[in-house]
Amino acid sequence: MNWREYPMVRLLLPLIGGVWTGVVVEAMQQWVVLSALIMLLALLAYWQKGRQPYGQRWWYGMALHLFLFGFGLLLANIQDERRLPRHFSGQGLSEQEGLLMGRIETIGPAGHKLKAKVKIQIVRDDNGHVHCASGSLLAYFDISAATRMLAAGDVALLRARVYPIAAPLNPKAFDYARYMHFQNIHYQAFVAEGEWRLVAHQPGLLSHTARLRAYCIRVLREFLPTENEFAVAAALVLGYKAELSDEVRNAYAHTGAIHVLAVSGLHVGFVQLLAAFLLGFVSFSGRAWPIARTLVILLCIWGFALLTGASPSVLRAASMFSFLAIGQALRRHTNIYNTLAASAFCLLCVNPFLLFSLGFQLSYLAVLGIVYFQPRIYRLWYIENRAGDYLWKLVAVSVAAQITTFPISLYSFHQFPAYFWLSGLVVVPAAALILLGGLALFALHAAPLVGWLLGQLLYRVVWLVNAFIFLIQQLPGSLLQGVWIGALVVVLLYGAIIGIVAAVQRRNFRYLLAAMVALLLVAILQSSRSWQLQQQQVLTVYHVKGNTAIDLFNGRQAIQLLGEEQERERLLFATQQYRWYRGISELPSLNYFASFQGANWCLSDGFLQFAGLRLAILSDESLLQGTSGRLAVDAVLLCKNVKCSITELKEKLEFGLVIIDGSNSYHRVQDWQEQCQMLDIPCHYTGKDGAWVLSAHQ
């Protein structure tokens, strides 16, 4: 590989290294000073370029890379808005309640609430002093006739308690706080009805596009009456995913088609082609026309990006196609790898946190895979039939994208859709048709007959796509779930892919040997993990709001103990990731009142013995009435607001730890915690301390 042909790739790598280092190693003052020193030294070294012999000028390339590394460090540190001196969190707000005024940037439904991103402008502290402020707040409103009228651009006065977005309470659960951190949102507030007031409206570009987007959503809702079809069309055409049901999301995810529901390169590329096609009917002489044509195409690309919510995937695609359009206007040959690197470089300079966006990562990796592998895969099989050749091209695209994305997909989602290639045969061409139909419907829906015909066509196409996706989901072996790999395995898998590519391209056995070593290390790591799972004995008490959930892991076997009523989705959200981490995909359920006995576990009337631990599970005070004397247990789990005090427990049981789970009320928990503190008994509350996990091998 000749690096001189890819200058933007060479510039991108040190920038990524600097951003990654600045985020992973958090030390504000030190990194700011260090990055400034690195940039200064690099500039001084580069300035001396003309004074050194030619053979020593490789130092200047090193100096430039050091400068970009330091620049990445600096970007990562200044991006976190909490470090700004006027951030609202440092303006003396009360821990109980605060008064804030801010501009709503986005707002939409989130379950039984309305979720809004509010850009804070003014806060009032506890002393009544008003301060100018900055920073983003995630505000949740009760749904009412008044809150439904709120829109992007509205300025609202809020009275609410502001508190940090909490880290997950259950092991390996989705870290919403980390996700929002990379959106540069660190605090949230629940605004009660009557605790807010509309102050003004400050329209801006984003608010205008948000209103246009809302209008287009209403058009789709009018012409697509069924929920699933409307939700898929809105996600595919406008990037609006709030109406997608879990059933539809799972169906598309399990078949490898979820990417079409996120507006990305496929959609932006089609918009560019459509704009170029329509402009082909218009032609003017003169040198200004190519410039004007390019500006119109760029306007269409970025207008579509704003209309669809400016997600990381659409930003990447819009920037990449913008570089391509500009290169074509200048009549220069554009290297796709340089174009991708240039778009990533620009986006990271604007928002370095995009580097940690999963959509951003998968988007670039998918395009890289398609650009490099698709032509090579396609040439493996020549098909004379035009229809067969077209289908083979689609399969080659799907396989190429999977090659470069599957390591990160396995690491993040722990599942692999076996029929991704089959879904791509229908979803990819249908996505272009649905996008075209949606845009045409927005433009012509007012025409009575034309609008109705377009609506019917769009509805039937989306219905057929949904039916096909649900059909694939029902095929045997359609989804491989519960695959757990670590970050080191991801690095080794990409190392193996790069080694194989280099071996084929350079015809050098050493690269193939390196790839084989990487795959051997993957096998060793996964085998070691499998052996460790065979030896595990772990008891976990999860935090599930309003319920009790306990998992017993004994080798590759497991049992879950549940309360009387459980919401399946809430339970899976709390437990599924950790069960996969422990190597368990399916496990039987028992009520903790039941009685059973196994090789390493025994449960009887709420008393559990597992791996040498004795645990009393109390949700009914009557369980203690039949005991004679003081039973010795290691810990007591209090559930369902059981009516007994800690003192009463000590009269019946001898224990060293009190565990309180999420099935208890806030006031009951406070009461027990105070009693434990007075009696000097350790207390673990899952709502504050997280799930309680005990391993026999700790």
C-alpha cells in the first residue's frame, strides 16, 4: 500500500488517536497542557523544515502527526460542555429544585413522556441571583394538551430538580449515561404539569426543519393508516423512529435489515442521484453553471440531512457525498478512501465524540467494506442472466458490508443475523423505492388523485417489505444470539481481516501467517472464557423497578427466581446482557416461594442455599412465624415492602447483611436503611448500590 496516495487517511489516524486518548484518559488540566505543548513543538519542528537536509525531513511528517495527535487531545477535552465555566451545573442550583430557562432544540415522544433536549440559557440560584448559563438538559414532560404544543425553537421556563443521568444499576446493562455523555448531555429533569411556562419562540434553521419534518410525518400518517407501515416509512424516509414498535425493531434487527431504518449513505446517495438526474434536464452555458449545479446538489444533500434529524450516519454520508460532488465539479479524480477519510476528519473536528458513536463506526466500516470487498466478491461468480446478475450484486454488497462490521456488531449486540444476505435482496432496492415514493408523496399529496395513488403504492410496498422481513425472521436458525466477545477479540478479528487482505493483495505468506496467529489467539481467548464459565457459581440480585429478580449461575446451567408478576420487557432489559455475559441464553423460571433442590442449590419457603451462601428471601412476614429460635443465614433479601423491622428480623434470624431490591417503595427503603445504620448492619440497596452479585470464586 502506497500511503502517498491516501494523504487524508494518514492525517485522520493521528487525529483519531488523539481523540481516543483524550476521552479514555480523563485528566482535563494535564491533557490541555500536554496537547498544547505537543502542538507547539510540532509547529516549531515543522517550521525548521527548510533548514535540515532532505534525508532528515521524515521528522516533519512526524511533527505533523504529533500536531494532529495533540489537536485531537485538545478537541476531546474542550468538547465536554461541563468543563465550560458557565455550565448550569456550576451555577449554585439547589439539590432539591432549580429554576432554569432554555430553548428547546428537539422534542418527541418517549414512552409515556415527552422528551426534549433543552439548551439552557439562564438559571436562578438558591439566593435568587440570575446567571447566564450554557449546557444541554434532557427534560421529560408529562403528556398533555399544553405540552403537545411545544416545538423546537420554543423558550421555556422550567422548575424541576436537576440531577445527573445515572449509570446502569445492573451489570452489563446498556449504559445510557455513557451514551448521553457522547451526545454531550449529562443532566436530566422531570418537569411536572404546571411547573413550566412558555416564554418565547426563537425560530432557527433546526426549528424550521423540525416543523417541516413534523408536517411530513403527518402526511405519512394520513396516507399510511396502519402503525407498522407508517413507522417503517417514517424511519426510512425521515429518520423518525419514535413510532417503531419493539416487534418491528426486533424483526429488522434479527434479519440484518435494521440499517435501512437509519438514514445513511444509501438514502443520501439516492438523493444526490435524483438531484443530478433532475438537473440534467436543465442546462446553461457559461462557467458559472457547473458551480451552480454543484451548489444545488449540495443544498439537496444537506437539506435532506437536516430534514432527517442530522444523525451521525446521515452526517457522514452527507459529508462524503459533498466531497464527491465538489471533486466532480472540479473535474478531479477522487479517491474514495481519501473522500471517506476527509469526511471523517471534518466531522471529528466539529464533534470528536462522534468517534464513539456506534452508528458512526458501523457506517464508515460498512462503506469501507462495500468499496473494497464488493467488486472482488462480485467477480467470483459471473452470471449471464441480468436478473441473476443484479441479485448477485446485492448479495455481494451485503457480504462485503458484513465482513467489516461483524466484529463490532458482535461486540455491541452479541448476535448475528444468519439471513442478512437474503433480506438485502429485497430491502435495499425497496428502500430506494420507498424513499422516492415518500418524497413524491410530500410534494404531490395535495393533488387528490395523484396523492391517493402515491399513498396506496407506498403503503403496499412497505407492507410487502414488512411481510418479507417477518417471514425471514421465522426461518429456522435466523439469529445467533448470546455471542459474547471482548474488545481484544475485536482487535484480533480486524487484525486477521487486514492480514488476509494484505496476504492476497501482496501475495506474501507472512501476512497470512499473522492472520492465522490472530485467529488462533481468538480461539484461545474464547476457549479460556468457556472454561471459566464452566467453573462459575454466581448469585445475582438485580434491580428491577417494582419486581424481584434473582439469577443463579452454576456452570453452564442457570435458574431465575422471580416474583409473582413480571413485565417481560423490563425484566429482559435488566438481565439479558448479563446472562449472555455468563454464557446463558435460556433458563427456567421459578417463583421464590417454590421448593426445589439440585446439586448446588436448594430453595424452600423463601430460604435459599447456593454455593455455600444462605439467603433468606422475605416478601411476607408470615414466613418468619414458623421459625423456632434464630436461624443463621448470611444475608436477608427484603422484597415487596414486607411488614417487619430490622429489629424484628434480628429476633428471628442471625445475619450479616441486608439486601433491599427494587420491589420496595422509596419510603420503606429509607426506613430500613436508617434502621441498619443505627444497628450497624451493612445494607445494600440495589436502587443505589446496583445489583448485588456474589461469586463463589471471589
